[in-house]
Amino acid sequence: MLREGATLVCVGTLLGFLGALALAKMLSALTSVFVDSLKFGTSDPRLLIGAPLLLAGLALLACYVPARRAAKIDPIKALREG
């Protein structure tokens, strides 16, 4: 269960990161034509690395907590009660 969640988190983080880079590049090109003073923070490495890592960490925690709780349950007892 945890492995499936981690796989989805990694794929989603990678796709989101690549999409954000592409969108930021497109928006910065558009704003350079219309507004020179507006910057989107595409050159800040702390933002580009920190935000995806924070979101991925929270998503992995959201996968880990239920998996840990489910691992503590005795399977035979769960089958008898279910």
C-alpha cells in the first residue's frame, strides 16, 4: 500500500514540476512582452525545489499513517469481524 502511494507521489511530483517549469517559462515570456516588472520567481531554486519536496513529503506522510495503522491490525481478527 505504501509502495503504490509512493509511486503515485513520485510520478505526480515529477509531472507537476515539469509542468510548472514549462508554464513559468511561458508566462515569463509573455510578461516580458507586456509587463517588464512582473517576475514569477522562476530563478529561485529554493522555491523550485522546496515546494515540490514539501508537497511530496506531506503526500508520503498521508500514505504512511494509514498504512502503519493497518499494519498493526491482526488479519485473522479483521476477517472474523468483517
